Amino acid sequence: MDLAMPGMGGLEALRRIRARQPQAKVLALSAHDDLMHARRTLQEGALGFLSKRGAPETLLEAVCTVGAGRRYIEPSLAQKLALSEFDGGSRSPVDQLSEREFEVFIRLAGGATVQKIAQDLKLSSSTVGTHLYNIKQKLDVVNQSELTLIAIRQGLIEP
């Protein structure tokens, strides 16, 4: 599945797939090849994570591996992911966000309004507003521009 899905978004879709079909073998494809997207995708239950920037032949290997019920993480990303566990001092404040807060954060950083996020995620505007408040507190920012800057610096969105 592609993580950049319109509407609810890839993480929410993955969450729903796994809730309805726990045995589903999901390989997530993303334009982002950062640790946060990979980590959160795997935590939500995907068996594999592959960047769209990877070599085309790796897609076949990834599909076969995940189809056999084994994990697949793009090798360069797998090494970064493994080494990040030993580099505890460099964890990002974004890691403090819950899954839902992270989803709202990415959408806000990308320019979506609270109302649009609420509509897409099937939440009330006040619920999204609460998430926004919590995100600002955890990341120690005061406005949406600062959220966007953090997301760009973390490689979560492109300028």
C-alpha cells in the first residue's frame, strides 16, 4: 500500500486493515525514506517498508518476502533503523507524538487546515484542535509555520 493516500491517510488505513484482518501482510511504500515514517509504519503492523526511491528490482524482493510472512525493510533504511536504537541521544521531539498526533502533525505541516484534517480523518474539529494543542506543547512551538519547519528539518516533508 502507498502511505500517501488521499482522505484518511496511509497510517490510518493500515490501522484499519490490521484491525479487520490481523493476518494481512502489508508492504508499505512511501516517498519518504526517513526513520520516523518507517518506525511508525512498522509499529502499526506493516511487515515491510520500502521507499519509492529504491531500485525497482527491490520491489519484487520486498513483495515476495512480505508475501512469505517475513519482514522486509529497505537495506539502507534497516541499517539506520538498527543503529538509531544505539543513538538514544539523537531522538527527535517528534518521537514523543502519539500515532494520531503524528498524523495530524504531518498534515498540518503540509498546509492542511484543522477543518480539512477533521473531515479527512472523520474527527471533530475540536478533537483535531486538541491534537494541535498537544503537538504544540510537545514540540514547544507556537504556530503552524514552526511545525512546518520542524517537519522539513526532520525530512518528513519536502519544502
